[in-house]
Amino acid sequence: MTTIWPLPRLEISAINSINENRPAALLTGPAVWDRYGRQLNIPIVIQAEPHNADVAFFDELGSGLPPEVEVIYALGGGLVSDAAKYIGWKNQKPVVTIPTALSVDGYFTALSAVRQNGTVHYETTGPAEKVIIDWEIIRNAPPELRGTGICELLSSVTGLLDWQYAAERNRNTPETRYIPWAAKLMAGIAQQAFIIAKGVGQGKIEALKTLLDLMCVEVQLTNQLGHNRPQEGSEQFFAYAIENKTASGYGVPYADLVGPGILIAASLHGQNVNQIRDTIDSAGVRLDQLRTGDIRETMRNLPEYVRKHNLPYSIWNEFEPTDERLNQILAQTGLDARMA
């Protein structure tokens, strides 16, 4: 059986207008709870603060869910959203997500990103029942988080290059075969990211609304295709590999890992990275959160990493990590002038 998942229902509403009658479990973070938790009018049975995305940890949380819980709420970022969807799937409970920033597209997917055996693994959980967007919360999120989901759109630039690269070498599976019309649609979505990036970085509501729309269209397109190849490639694999060198959970945010990955992947594909770098920077994504030594070591190990974890074929599979090539990429991306 093939399932084409829908988007969750989206509601634009202030969180203090929520009137939930079902006994609820709440997943959130300490800072988010201190700022927004008391605005929630929900009957909380149990509350947890996920601190990492390890699958064993998610399983532990899920096994401790009290039987009287009828719905799971997630208030916060991508980690709590993934945790809530996973726990809801394991316990056959509906999930309601309240993003505090448009930092990832995972709020809208039917997947939960879990960490297992040293890499990211996607578990198909089904989408949340509902996502509640409170524009006052989004608008007032920290600039380095507020609209950094724009990296989900910009990663299509390099994701599409990898998809085509694999197709030219007959390395896509039958299920992930290259589809020109889908590639064209995804390229159009990515192009809009360049247009709205500055407004997103400035916290302008219209730009953030467009970002929400584009992320939803991107997610639905990958839902239709049944895979993420147009939107996920060598840039994401870099983020997976370097994540373990940073503090997970409440450590370096997702976009601060993928942003440098996009620049590196674009350089590998022979693209001019200047416009991409300016766009990422203007959207509020930080490009200075990774140590240059860690970036270099990660790139050196990535050909082995993608083969070990059987990741979809990308330019990393044929990359030769000589010192000269690594220095060239770091210079082209400007990542050689970042943290030591």
C-alpha cells in the first residue's frame, strides 16, 4: 500500500484562545514554557522537556505516557515537534504542534527525525492533527531562529543538483527516479526564498507568511513524490555528520548546521556561492557557529560516512578530500574565516 500523506490542519490563532478539553501531555522547553506556557488553556496531565532526538530517548518518553492522556501538544521548535509526533505515533494519539519559530519544515511533515546509529533516520509517523500558528509568537522569536526554515527551501538548490547528479550516473532508485516537472516546481519554490529572505530576517509578517506557504508547498510536493530527494542532498548529509561534533538537543540549531552545508554543497557543484551566502545571512541564519577544524574533518570523512549509512547518492560519493580541495572549498564559502 502506498500512502500519500496530507499536510496537518493549519490554524492561525493566538495560543491564549486555545480551548482544549482533552487530557494532554505537553512537550516543550524550559525557556519556552517560562515565556508562553501559562498562556495555554489545556488540561496538562504530564509535561516533559526533550533534550535530544535519540530514538531510545523518544521510546522512553513514549512508554511513560499516562493512559489517561488523549492528545499530545508540542510547544517549541523542531525537537519537541519530532518528539510529539513520534510519541503520538507510538501511542496512537493525536498531536497538536505550536511552533515558536518557523525554524524547520518538520512541523508540517509526516516524519520525525530521530538519531540512530550515528546519523539521522526518518520515522514515518503521520502528520500532526493540527499546527497552530500564532504570528505574535513567531514575529517575536529570536532572529537566529525566527525564519531560519528558509534553509529548508534553499537546500533544494543543492538537493536538486544532487538528484540530477545521481540520475546522470544511474544511481537513483526506481522509487526516487528523477522527475523533471517536480524538479522545476521545487526550483521555483527555492527561487522565491531568495526574494523573501531579507524580509524574513527583518521579521516582516508578510515575508514570514510567504515562508510558511512555501514550506507547506515544498512538504506537500515531497509527500506526493514519496521521498525528499528534490529537497535533501549533500548539504543535509554534511549537517548529519557534523551534528555529533556540536552540542545536540539545545545546542547548535538545525539551520546553523545546514546553512554552511548548503554553501559547501554549492561549492562542490561548481556554483557561485556569493548570492546563496548573502541570502542565508540576510534571513538570520548564522554561519559562524561551527569550528573550521570540525568542518574540515567532517568533509574529509563524508565520503565514508555516506557509504556507511547508505545515504542517497550525492556528490559526496565521488568527492576526493585532498588538503588542496578542502582549502579551496573553505575559501570559496568563506568558512575558513569563521571560528578556529
